[in-house]
Amino acid sequence: MKKVVVTGGNGKTGRWVVKEFLEQGYEVINVDVHARPDDLGTPIKVDLTDLGQVFNALTGADAVVHLAAIPRPRGYTSQVVFQNNVMSTYNILEAAAGLGIQKVVIASSESVYGLAYTGPNYVPMDEEHPLSPIDSYALSKILNEKTAEMFNRKTGMQIVSLRIGNVMEPEDYNRFPSFEAQKRKNILWSYIDARDVGSACRLAIEKDGLGAVILNIAADDTSMSVDNKELMNTCYPNVEDLREPIEGFNTLLSNKKAKELLDWQPIHFWRHYVQEQ
């Protein structure tokens, strides 16, 4: 049995990631600043900005999935968000390197593209699209991706950065038919089921030879009832670079690279759940 440390294991995404690893027979250390005795896995309360605590939490682990972060600069000053997210990720990778851990997954974000500021240059939008961060959270995620590349060059550690956004749990799907296109255009109307994030994290740990790689994680469809042509004509009429046909409801945030490198396939889609009711 392999031991995996999952940070932020009590969060909206984290608890499904922990569950995925447990169901696949892994021993899971659930690291969270709000750890409770009845949490899934083996809960440990850790301040990830303290490198000594991180070393202790990761000792004996075979792999790490780092999800913990301050998600948005709401309720925190921008510098606190930036410092926490950058230093906690650096400490995870520094401790992993020092302990000889060879597999790490870190949570990045689709916010690095900065569509609220620029809009997309092209769709579907892949990992090569230019980045235009507009807040300290997105900037911290870009720096974390660069930090991962540095540790890979330095140690050979495999580090997969998953650009995750708009995570949904099953109970969230009832809201989807009421979503407004303009309010969700900054994420290209993308979403991802938390259970599919869990499988992506596990596969990223189980795969070999990935080096330092960045992958979009998104469902195969958009979150909207309106088709893509109407969405683009209404919200981004000036985007002319269409890399693929955009008919129907196929995701405009490309997940092809994740599918190819991880042999991953999202299986949970909001239309299935809404239609069942």
C-alpha cells in the first residue's frame, strides 16, 4: 500500500481527492489547517508555511497532492493570499525533495489565463494560451507552476500542475440551468466535477515520466444550456481564431492534454444529473 499526503483534504475538492485515493487502496494522510479527528484518512493539522511542520507531515510518504491554498483574496489582503500560497507550495516541494519523494501534484487554476482582463485569444483554449493574471491569487499559481519546473530541473521530481477551476459537487448541479452566460464567461463556461478531479490527481501520481507538466482539468461540456456559437457571438464576438469547430456544448477550455498524458476521462456531467431528476 502506498502512502499519499493530501493537503487541504477537508476542502470542497480535497475531500473527494482523499476519498478517491482511499477507495483505490492508498493510505492517506489528510493534512489540513482545520483537521478534525473524524476526517477521512489520517488527519493531521499542519501550518504549511512552517517548513519544519511540512517535513514532519511528509515523512514516510510516497507521493503528495497539494491542494491547500487561500482560494481567493476575499477576507484576506492580497499579500497574505500571495505569501501563503507561494510559501506553502515552496515548502511542500522543498520537503518532498529533501525526503526523496518523487511524485507530486499541485493545484493550479484556470484563473492564470486572466480572461476577465483580456478575453481569449483563441478557443478551445489550451495550456499554451498566454497568461494575464489580474490578482494575487492567479499570480501565486503562476509562480507555483514555475517553482515546480525549477524543482523538476533540480531534482528530477515529477510534478504535475493541474489547472483546476469551478469545481462542482453533485448537489451543485441543480443550479446549472439558471447560470447566466455573462457571469461565467471569464472561465469560458467551464466546470469540473470534484470526483473527476480526484481521478485526475490519482492518475497523475500513478503515471511515470511526466516531468514537470501543466494540464487543464475540465469537463467535456460547458456549464451552459446555450450552445457555444451563441455564447461566443454574445460574449466574445471579436474572437476569430477557432482552433476546432465549436458547435454544440463541447468544452472551450481544452482538456485534451490531460486525457492524452494521464489516460484520464471525466465521467460526471451536469446534464446527466439534471435530466435524471
